[in-house]
Amino acid sequence: GPEKTGVLRRPSGNRSSIDEFKSECFDDETTVVEPDQGNVLTHIISQLRPGADLSRVGKDPLRYMFIDGTSSFMAHPEFLLPVPQIEDPVQRFVSVVKFYLSGWHIKPPGVKKPLNPILGETFTCYWQFPDNTKGYYISEQTSHHPPKSSYFYMAPEHHIRIDGCLKPRSKFLGNSVASMMEGIAILRFLNRGDNGKGERYIVTQPNMYARGILFGKMKYELGDHSYVRCPELGISADIEFKTKGYFSGAYNMIGGTIKNDISGEILYEITGLWSGEMTIKDTKRESQKLWHKTVQAVKECNHEVATDEKTKVEDMQRDEAAKRVENGEVWSPRLFRPTKENAGVCEEIEDQLDWILNACMQVLMEQIEQILAITPILPGQETCSNSPRAENCDENPCSFTTPDYSGISKQIGKIILDDSSHHSDLFVEPQTSDTKVNKT
């Protein structure tokens, strides 16, 4: 279809050494059940009780449930290439988080027998990037009992190195089985930090769950907390992959924060669907967050604190302006464009606006989608109106509801970065071509 205004599409432009192995693709909701799967599960489950560790069981159901996912977060290594050159440390960290989140939409096709790695088994591949550089991947099954998979990735020209070890541990949970994804990966930018260590990002993975193995629809979920932490920068991200409750919630929800570990300040909030659209939102520039302490002090009639908090915001803006002058930078709005750029296109009366929304609105549904692509309008941003529930606004400020976005922004793997310096929409194409692991 046609490109959407305000949206940057980035289909993979990489060629991989394993392209020749690409074959069938599965729909996100496809469930592939092998003929003997039910009998195998029934036999194994008869030997277990809820909470039991599956490591001592002869046939591990998780081995039948999941394709090899040791490097899902490596699905789009091209997103990392420019990151080591980003000078702003916070933006560098946020870009690492975007890279980390970009690969989880690649899900196993339901219940399917994978090939279980044997001790000493190895796999290698490379990526050919558009700038004619390469990234190299090496992995080996370094332990069989308990299972451990070690892997290494490097893009030498871009100063990127990743070392990781995945240690899956399986549990039986009644109508579910879980793979507890222990182990870490260490991402290094070798052009930063100490010459020996580089700038390090320690990364963990979410746990995996197969629901409905006895009754109900079989469903694959990611769950629990994962972390991205940079000791050199003193910044960390706590990302929760939320599992659906029995009576409430939704599948594939994600939430989290990026914070300054030294001050405890929350820098960004993460929301959305790990299988669809995710938003990384700057908490400083959103109006209600920006003035929250000032407004709260005014409500409490604490005018001294209100003045201090107001002064902090104003001083921050002055410091930023001085820094732009020093660096020769010119500030421009993220969401609006000057009308003079479209001289002869806009109506004469529009020229008097100076600035106009940076989009060309189309038909109704496309208009809504365009608005949401320009800047996130999230649950919790509903304002009070002349409705019965607005009468008690002072006691209960704004009864927040979740807007119905069904049918809107269905793109797979979209990550929106909403911050004070720039705005980018990152579309991740739902393909596994560059990171599909094949056994050797």
C-alpha cells in the first residue's frame, strides 16, 4: 500500500548467510500440533505435579512447545549500527531498548517439535548490511544437563559486540508449562567507555509460557520482568511482559520504565504490545508530567514549593537554549511545520498560522491513524468534559478510560519514540529471515 505520512518504514535490507534456508511463514495465530503431541503431553503430565521442575523428566514439553528463541532480540541487528555514534547517553540507551524490543514479535508457530541441540553443536552465520559491512554470529551448545547455549555476535566496523549465555529451565504449572529464561547477554560499544570493557549493556530475557496444554486454546505468552542496565551510564530499563489474567487483561501487553539509577528519576515510560505497537514516552515533556509538582504544590497552597518547582522548569529551558547556541543548533517543533515551507500550496489564510500540523489528512480512518502516528495519545490522557462523571472532577480528577484503538495501528513491531529531541516511528517487518537459527 502507499506510504503513510509521518511513518518511517524500515523493511530489512540485509542479506544473510542463511537466506537459502528460508521457506514457510506462519501466521501469528497459527497453532501447529503434531500428531503424537497430545499423547506425549498426557504421558509427561501424568508424572508431574504443579510447580515441578522438568529438568529430570525424560521428555521436556517445552522442547516440543517452542522453536529455538535464544536470540529473538537479535532479529534486527541493523537497528544497532548507528547507535554507538549517538553522543547523547540517554538517547543511546533508549536506542538500545528500541533494538531490544524490536524482535519479540517473531513468535513460534504454536506447538511444534524443534530440533533439540546436542552437546557441542555449533551454528554460525553472518549478516550483510546495506553499507557492505558484516555482522558475525557464533553459537554453541555448551552444556546439555542443564542446557546452556552460549553465543557471540560482532559487527567490527560498527564497534558492536554481544556475548550471551541462555540457560532455560522448565516448569510444569498445571494447564501451562513455562521456560524460565535464565542467563544474560552483555552488549558492548567498544568505541565508548574503558578501552578494555567498552560501554556495557546487561540484558535479560522474559520467560516463556505455553498455555492450554490440557484444555482450552493453546497460546504462547511472554511473561515477567526483563532488564536492560548500563553500569557506565547509571541508567536502567525495567520491562514487564504482562501475562493475561483469567478474567481480565489482554494478551501480549508490555509496560516499563527507563530511569536514572543515581537519582531515581523516571526518564521514559514504555507501553503497548510486544507483538504490535510499543511506545517509549518521554515523561519530562508531557505537559501534565512537566508541571505536576508545581500544580500539586499550588493545590496544597504551598506557594514556596510551587515557585521553586516552576523555577526549575524555567531554568532547565534556559540551560537548553544556551546549549543550543553553544552547539550552533536551531530548535524546531516535532509535531508542526512552518506554513512558509509550503508556499503556494497552503491557502493564503493558512499562511497566517505560522505553524500547521505536519501531516496531510486523508479519509476518516487514515486520519485517525495519522494522528496516532504523529504522537502517541495513550490511555489515561482523557480529559474531563461536560458529562455526568465530570461533576466530581475535584474529588476524582478525570475518570480515565482506555480508548478503543481496534482496527487502528495494526502494524507489526511498531515502536514509537516520543521524546523532546526527535520523533521516529520504527516499523519492524514481521519476518525472521535474518535471524532464523538452523542447526549444523
